[in-house]
Amino acid sequence: MKIKQYRQGDVLIEQVIWNSCPHVHTVNGTTISGTGFLWVRFWLIGMDAVVEKYFDADDRLIGTRVFVTMPLLRQRDSFSTHDLVLGLWVTPEERVVLISESEFERAVFMGALSVGES
């Protein structure tokens, strides 16, 4: 796995093509990793948002994940954020599904998220 990173205006883009993938990764029951799969993360700096797009080995869109996060933090040329567990999954047919709701509720119950984050 090799990460390419580049910036276009207010968007930082990270790209990974899986050479091999020892672990299966899924989102909402959809496999998003495998040999030859492409993963692209967009750090939308002006919007304080993180979006990921997933493609299979034949360059077909598998889906898009929109993260619910705290505002982005900048450290020189890199960015980070605190993921609030919740997210949206958008299928290639543009169906939008709320994901990780039970994990979010568990994080709130266990105190892993502060009152301002939940």
C-alpha cells in the first residue's frame, strides 16, 4: 500500500491503491478493500469535512463515506480531526445510509465522547 498525497486549493487529497490486502474492510456490509482497490480521501479544508470514495479493481465506484467530525486541525502541511464515529454511506445509486449509529451511542454511554461532541 502506497499513499499519494497532493493538494488542490482548499482540498487535500490522499490516494491509496491496495497492492495486497490481508484484511477485509467493510462499510455497511460492502467490501471496500482488496487487491487493486482504490481509496481516495478528501480533506475539505474550507468545509471542515472528510469524505472518502472507494473503487474496486475495475475502477467502479463502490461507495462514498462522509465522516461526522470535529473541525479540522492543521499542523504545517498535514491535517487531522476527531472522528465522532457517525457517518453517512452513499451508494453508487445515491442511496444515503446513516452508519455507525450503535457505535456512536456506545461511545456516548462509555464516556468516550464529551457532551459537546455528542
